[in-house]
Amino acid sequence: MDFAPTEEQLLVQRTARDAAERILLPRAAARDLSSEFPLAEMRELAALGLLGIAVPEALGGADAGTVAYSLALQELARGDGSVAVTVSVTNMVAELIAKYGSPVLAEAWVPRLVSGELVAGAFALSEPQAGSDSAAMRTTATKIDGGWRLDGSKQWITSGDHAGVMVAWAKTDQSAGHKGISAFVVPGDAKGLTVARLEEKLGLHGSSTAQLVLDGVEVPDDALMGVPGGGFALAMVALDGGRIGIASQAIGIARGALEAAVRYAGERHTMGQAIIKHQGIGAMLADAATWLDAATLMTLRAAYLKQHGQPYTQQAAMAKLFATERAWQICDIALQVHGGYGYVRDFPVERALRDVRATRIYEGTSEIQRIVIARGLLRTAG
Ligand SMILES: Cc1cc2nc3c(=O)[nH]c(=O)nc-3n(C[C@H](O)[C@H](O)[C@H](O)COP(=O)(O)OP(=O)(O)OC[C@H]3O[C@@H](n4cnc5c(N)ncnc54)[C@H](O)[C@@H]3O)c2cc1C
């Protein structure tokens, strides 16, 4: 077993760390206040090759693998959790089209996505009545001459208002349950695609979350990915990989908060000594550091398995569950260590706590991860 990252992985990690320090951190608090989409930042990250880390070189990516991707996303999230989720979804969409779109579709969209020309990609699965239960979606795709017509609405779509391209799921056969769901590549400027509202969220203010309406959106036949009825399986595969991204995002946010807390605990004095020397504070920070280390190892293991073509559904679900639940606790500890100063905007920990909360919800809630893990246990019990 080798725990040492390769030269290439270290290079990607260093590039992302430098980008987070130089491009993201200086304006992260301002973006949180203004809810401004990180347009310029996404283009700068694209120019550094950070939007297509695990995408094949032939399609403009770096082909550096999932471990490098996780390491990079952790660094970006340490700088700004909002930008990290925007990058994570864009990467997920690029990987999905690269792997499951036709060669023509992949060549048409993936290079433009990873180069930053399209700024962001969106993953349009959830609907107002269908989040955890995505098979309950109501959006339909009706066959027309030479293509498909999509009608319905999508809820909670990250970057839905800025995406140059999205993968949208719709029912091509309404009587077939999840086997009637298909996946389509839809241009962000497609006629009939509109933004119905932008959500006002607890955190991740620098990431946009849109409700979309598809009103007679027409796409050609080759916009369908895979086979009709194969879309649900594609969504599940994409979410397996996406969960490594969200675990990495949670780790990065928590790492930033913990570093701030350790710094503060070394500087702040009460009763004659630095508060980190009070056993109660030191023990909380020790727990937080231990959880963070475990979460990082679990996430990198899931990334390693994905990268090497081995089954990783169970490990990705475990990593997402553990990393996001503990990251939430770590951010809470970081805030507590700051006392009253943790509760105000002067320090970054209140933003970390708000930002990290969403990681326990999207790409499958913690309850759904437990279902995935329990099903895996049943399978391996024989
Ligand atoms: C900021 C943000 C960004 C998002 N981005 C995207 C995106 O880009 N694309 C996209 O498609 N979606 C996105 N989502 C949607 C997200 O994936 C869903 O919100 C999530 O899957 C939960 O679905 P729901 O909100 O409908 O809750 P519900 O499914 O209604 O769940 C409500 C509660 O019931 C629990 N629950 C549901 N079913 C079960 C069960 N079988 N057993 C036990 N408990 C259960 C859930 O865990 C939850 O606690 C985003 C959400 C947020 C908040």
C-alpha cells in the first residue's frame, strides 16, 4: 500500500492550492455577501487546467485521474466552498459527456467546457417533487421528427443560470418507472429553457442554484446519451463519482475552518494561557483533526478505486457520509473555539459552517448514503 502521491498528483494539488490562495481566498467573503457568481474565477481555474483534471487529454482535459481531482478540489474548497461545488458539478458533467456521450457529442461539448469557454456545466436531475426519489420525476421527453421535445421543470440546479451546457433527465416512457428515464445533453441557451427562480440559500452564496423550466425544448436525436431508458443508471454512476467530489469539498471547507481555529486557539489567551492549552479546547481540536484525517483517507481511497476501474459505490457513499457529517461537526467546533467572534463575519468560520451544511444534502442526503451502504452490506453478506 502506497500513501505517497505521485509527482503529477502533487503538481495538480500545488496548482490548486496556489489558485485558491491567489484567486479564491481574497474575494471569498465578498462573494458570500454579494452572492456573485464566480465567472472570472472559473475562467482563471479553466486556464490552469483545473476544470478537466480527470477528463481525457483528447477532449482537452489533464487526464490526471480522480485522486488528483480530489486533492485539487479539497484545496479549492479550502479557498471557497462555492467555487468548489461549481467546479465539482462542471467536472462531473464533463466526465459524463466524455464517457457516455457519442464521440460527436463529446467533441462538441467537453473541450469547450473544460477550457472555460462555457464557464460551467449543470446536472439537471432533481425536480420540485423528486430529489431523493429521482425516479418520481415528471419531466417528459417526447419523440419528434429528428429529435426529442423536453417539457417539465428542474429544481436546485447548481449553475443552472450560467451553464453553457447541461445534462437533463426526462421520462421517455412514463409507464416504465426508473427504466423509462433518459439523459439528454441540452445547450444552456436552448430555446424554451428558462430560469424560473434563483434560490436564496443559507450558504454557498457564490454558487447559483436555479429552478429551470423546460417548455418545449427541442434537442436532436444524438443529444440522447446512451440508450432510451438508460438515463437512471447513468445518473447513479455519475453520482457515485460526484460523491467523491462532494466529500472532497466538505474536507476542504473543514480544513480551512480547522486551520483558522488552531491559529486562533494559539493566539487567544484566557486565564493566563493560550486557549489551546485548556484541555477542553485542545481535546475538541484533536478530535476534529482526527476526523479530518480519516475523512481524507476514506475519500482518497474511493478516488483511487474509481481511478483504477474497481468497484467504488460503497466506498464513495461511506466517504461522502463520513466526510460531510464530520466536516459539519469540525466547522461547528471551529466556530465554538472562536467564542463570540466565531458567530460574526469578521472570521471565516461562520461562513464555513453555512457553506458546509449543503454537503450533507446534495448528491444524495446522508440518509440516502446509509441506504446505499446498507444495500452494499446485504449484497456482500451473500
Ligand atoms: C444547494 C443545493 C444544490 C443542489 N444542486 C443540485 C444539482 O446541481 N442538480 C440536481 O439534480 N440536484 C441538486 N440539488 C438537489 C439535491 O440533490 C436534493 O435536494 C437532495 O437529493 C434531496 O432531495 P429533496 O430536497 O427533494 O429532499 P427529499 O427527497 O424530499 O428528502 C427530505 C428528507 O427525507 C429524507 N428521505 C427521503 N427519502 C428517504 C428514504 N428513502 N429513507 C430515509 N430518509 C429519506 C431525506 O434524507 C431528507 O432528510 C441541490 C440541492 C441543494 C440544497
